[in-house]
Amino acid sequence: MGFTTGFLGGITLTSLVLSISLSLHSRNRLAQSLLLKQQSLVLTSIVEPQPLAPPPTARIARTGLVETAKDKWNAELESNVRKVMAVDWAGVWNGVEERVGRMWGQGLQKSREELPNPGK
């Protein structure tokens, strides 16, 4: 191994170890800081309880024209689906059968009346 490759390899290894150790150290400090803040909050809340937070207020969001149109479309579609679901389809089918049967019977009756009677 030559001087240049050894020197560059040593610099790379040293900077890698230094970078990893600094990253690990900063993560440990951050975790310790968060734990200390949490413990401080717990101890403080035991001595001086926090007042209750006010209930959340209703937020009115202004919607655009497209969203309003979508809401109206969805409401109309929902009402139409509810109407269709409320229909008694068995009753509708029975009514259709009765009407078709009546029309068929009337058609047969008219055809019998229009046939010439060979006996007369």
C-alpha cells in the first residue's frame, strides 16, 4: 500500500468514526433532553396541576365553488339512492305482473270479439 492510499484510507476511516460518534452523541443528548423535560413536566404537574384546557371550538372552513358543487351532487345522489332503497320491489313486480296480465286478457278479449263467427 502506498503512502497516498494509506493516507487517504486513514483520513476516511478517521472521519467516518468521528462522524458516527458525533451523530450518536447528539442523538443521546436529544433523547436525554426529552426525558428530562418529560420528567420535569410530570413533577411540576404533581405540585401544581395544570388548568383544564378549554373545549375545542367549532371551526368553520370556507369551501370553494367546486367543493360546494361536489357536496350538493353527493347530497342529491344520496337522497336518490335512499329513495330507490326504500321502494318495495316485490310490490312493484307484482303490480307490473297484474297490469301485463290485464292487458293480455283485454287483448285476448278484443281478438275474440273481432273474430268472425262462422255459425251465423
